[in-house]
Amino acid sequence: MFDDKFFEEWLDSQAQKVMEQVAGGQSVSSDQMMILMLKAQINHFAHLDIDLRNEMKLLREDMDKRFEQVVIRFEQVKHQFEKRFEQVDKRFEQVDKRFDQVDKRFEQIVSRIDHFMIWSFATTLTVGGIVIATIKFL
């Protein structure tokens, strides 16, 4: 490929010769003017390259800061969701306890109904037996 360093050294030496001619009050040819123009463009490109690199560096730093802020925000949101999930989990535990209490009360009611049915059946049999015995003795 093309060796930039070799070209820059050649261009610097040629531009220096032309500048010495201009400083000496001599006229310059259009080829020599082209050398000065080329040197000016190379200098301009070098400054643009430096400016572009600095701008890219600033943009990268800004982007890094924004990404850090996004990460921090995600961590905050994650923490908030974890708190909310813990609260929801506690609520479900409370609901589960209430269902356990309702289940115990339901079992108590069923047990009372069973006892009442047994008592009712026993009372019906007893009263029926008394009625039948009374009818037989009369």
C-alpha cells in the first residue's frame, strides 16, 4: 500500500521549498501552488480527523454515561418490582391464612350439622319407638 509517512515527508519538503521561494519574493508556478494547496488540504484533513476523533470520544463518553443511567434506572425499577412482588406475596399469604380459617370454620359447621343430623335421627327413632310402644300397650 501507499506509505503515508514517505508522502508526508516529500510534501513537507516540497512545500518548504515553495514557501522559501515565496519568502524570497520569487513567483511560483501553478504546480508549486498545487503543492501548497495539497499541503493545506492535508493539514485541514488532519485537523478534521482530530476534531472527529475528539467528537467521537465525547459522544462515546456521553453514551457511556447514558447507559450507566439506564442501568441505574433498570436497577431501581427492578428493586421496585421486587418490593411489589414481596407485597403481593404477603397478601397471598394473608389470603391463604383466611382460607385456612374459613376451611376450619366450614369443617366446624359440617361437624355441627353432622351432630345435629345424628341427634335428629336418634330423636326421631326414639320418639317413633315411644309412639309404637305406646300404641302396642294401649
